[in-house]
Amino acid sequence: MRHLQNNQKNEHPSIPTFSGYDRALLLHGCKRNKVLSLEEVEKYGIDSFADADYVSIYGMRPRWYGRGIRLLGRTAVECTRDALGKRIGPDVASVAARMQSNEFVVIDPFAGSCNTLFWILRHLPNSQGIAFESDPQVFELTRRSLTVLGQRIDLVHGDYVKRLEECRVPEDQGVVAFVAPPWGTALDEVRELDVCRTAPPICDVIEQLVHRFPKHKMLFATQVYEKVCTPSLTQVQARFDWSELRIYDINEKGRNHGILLGTKGWAP
């Protein structure tokens, strides 16, 4: 797929227009399923955010590449980078601490790089992490990364709906779930994020997890965008006993992310 020049008009709005190494190229274009070089990772950061270190993960700048860690184009876009993970981890832990559970299982149905899980586990003591990844290429790359890091996360290959049935959690343990299915076309960076159009829809993911752990106290951390479709957000909040929206101002030129914290079976 060729790149459109900046001065060309895209006459088909449904077809992404590429402007250097941007979200459209890495998520929808020819780099989507390609393993990026270090130069490409840094170029994405420079072209999109004027920051070569934008894709910092696992507590490291992109020089993580030198340790054998690799990312696909779409994972570089969709991963939770450190600047965001460092905010999510403490916020999730602060609410989980009020759950009155001594041990926790932290579940990520859409593992990707596992960087969000990496940061939540760092801030939540007495917890274990379970992540599910259905894409074989992403699974293998992340498995290698976790091995390099010596990170003890149970990374499971397969669809989370099917593999959750194999997951046994004692009822006295709290369940924390990070819900961040691929946004894909659900995000229009100019307008807003429609959380009912993610793949799969966020409400469906929440319902699957609640159905699997009906007797557990649960805390959900759902990743959102600073501009979010209000009716769709209301639909997600209706699934919870308590909820709170937090948007993080980390200087992303009007493209900041945040989380919707929500509980099921208890309220802080």
C-alpha cells in the first residue's frame, strides 16, 4: 500500500491517510503485522509525538530493542506506554486495596505487550497476573519479552472467552481486570472514542468476566480516551456498582488516555 503525500486529498474517508510513521500506517497500513526496527519505533515517536522515546515500555526507553524485545507495528500503537502505565498502576492498586482481599488475580484479556499488567503488578502486592493473547505472532513476541525480563506473568495463548474456563480463582481472592480490547476504528482522534465499537465491545468483555467470576469481588480498569462518546460510556458505567473516570494529562497534544475504574460485587 503506497503512502499518500501530505498535500493529497483523501477522497475516501474510510481509507487511512498516512503521514509518515503515524497511527494509520502502523495500525491499518503495511506495517501492521511487521516487526519494527529500532529506527522505526523511534520514527513513530518522532513523527507522531515529537518524541523518539515515546514507546517506552517495561520501564525502559526504546533501547529495550537491544535486549531482544520486539514489537509489531500495531502493538507499538496499541501498547500502554510507561508514562501511562505508571499512572494506571498506582490508581488501580489504591482502589484494590479497599476491596478487603489479601490476594489478587489480575487478568488482562487482551495481553498485547503486557506492559499494563507489568505496571499493575508492580504496585499491587500479593498479586498474580494472567494474560490472554489470541494472535500467535504477538503471543510469541510477548512471551520472549517476558522471558528476557524475568517477569512472572501467566501468558496464555488463545481467545480469553474459551481459556477463562480453565482459570480457577479462590473466592477469597479479589479479581482485577484490565479491559482494553483493540480500539481500531472505534477511535476517531478528531472526534471521540466509542467504547461500544471496540473489537469486541467493552460491555461484552465485562459481562463475560462477571459471568465467569459471579461470586468474586471485582475491580475493572477500562482504558479510555480523553474524548469519549458519552452514551457509550454511560452504557459501560451501568454495568458497575461504582465507577470513576480518570483522564491523565501527560502532554499528548490533546490525545491523552485514561481509565474508567468500576467495581462489581462491592463499592469502595
